[in-house]
Amino acid sequence: MEDFALETLGLAEAPRDHPLRYPGAWPTDSALLDGDRLVPLPRDRWWYEDRAPVLAVGSNASPGQLRHKMAEFGITSPIPMVKTRVTGVDVGVSAHVSRMGYVSASPFHAPDTVRELFVIWLDPEQLAIIDASEGVPLPNGNYGRAWLPAPEVRVELPGGVPLPGVHSYVNRHGVLHDGTGAARTHPGQRELLAELLVGSARLRQLFGVTPEEFVARARADRQLCAAGTRLFADEKRVTESGLERYVTVQQTGSPGTGSSLFPPLR
């Protein structure tokens, strides 16, 4: 009997526990996250009418991270994770320092870019938990949830079936640029932190000279992370993602009670 345990598959590790490995290990194909197991999805189950499709560009595509987020609230319901072909979005670098100890990913508008990214299909309770983890309900939270409509962003399910749109978390601070003003892509945590530290003496004063020092100082130090976030802006490293116009005000009441959670899928 095949073993689908996350531990066996090498997918149990949560980036929040190992920041330098952010965004964590992703599945190789579409699957159903069911507790501590990741089982194959039936080949005709790519679309879920009663769930919200959420584009995962960072650790939300890590089964270990998703399991951790749900376990904090005692949620055990399965999460379908569907590997899709996405046109119009690339994976950038959030212009804030997370208290998890890393600089996370955030999408940016890239009309000619095609990427393979996961869409996670969330029920109302699960969506409320992911919203909370991204700071959506807070006026000063790091992310807002956007509805990215087709054809501006094209998301194709396996077999080429397009979605009419998809939810995504857009960083309210913007994204880091590559020095020319264009949004830079996220290369992985260790490489990113090394590059950022080499490029800024003030950042080294705050967080040390190595990625390991950065993580150790940043973890759970709210004030230091806020100072790092301000420094990105002060040093003019920040640009807009181009997706800000799609961010709408989200409800903060009981999960699943507002129409803003689920724009029409058809």
C-alpha cells in the first residue's frame, strides 16, 4: 500500500519553523491535503463549486505550512491543491519583513509571464483562517485579498479549462524592485537574504551579515521587523505590484456569511 504521509513525501516541514527554506516544499502534482496525508486527486476533480479558488505563490502551496495553519484552529477538513498554468502573474518579493523570520513572496502583474502555480480550494472556514494568517482583516495587515479576473490573469486547470478568476493575496506594502524599477522575482529565502544584506549597510546593522543572523534576529521581534519594512521604503527599494486595484475590502464577521468571500465562478 502506497504511503501518502507528508513525512514520507518530504512535505511535512513548515517554513515558519525553518525560515531559510521558505517557501517550503511544494507537491509535484495536484493532490488533496487530508490531515497528515497528501493523496492524489481524481483526474476529473479540478473544480469545486462550493469552495473559493486561491492562488498560492508562497508558503500557502506548502502542505506543511497549510497543515500548521489549520491545526492552530483545530480545522481538519481536506484542502484540494490543483496545479495550474497561470498567465499574467509572477512571484515577487514582499516589501515587508515577516515575524516568521523571512521575507515572503507576493504576486505582481507580469502580462507575458507563464508560471505553474497551485490553486488551493478553500471552504469558508479555511478561507477565513488563511485570511487571518495574511493579516487581511486588520487595517494595518500585510496583505489584502484580491479577486484577479480573467482575462487579465488567466488560470488554466489541468486539461486547459480556464477559471473566470482567482483570489490572491497582494502585499499592502508593495514589492521589492530589481534596481531598475521593475518588480524582482523571489529566488528563494537564503539567496534573497544574502543579496539584500550585501546591498544595504543599514539592513546589516539591523539584522546582521548572514541569512542565519537575519532570521534569528527577525523571528518574533515585531519592532525590528517593522524597522526593516520601513527601511525597504526609505531606501526606495519598493514598487507597486500592479495588482493593487483588484484588492477589495473584506468582511471581518463570521466566515462564509458575506458574498465578498466568493465572487461568482460562472
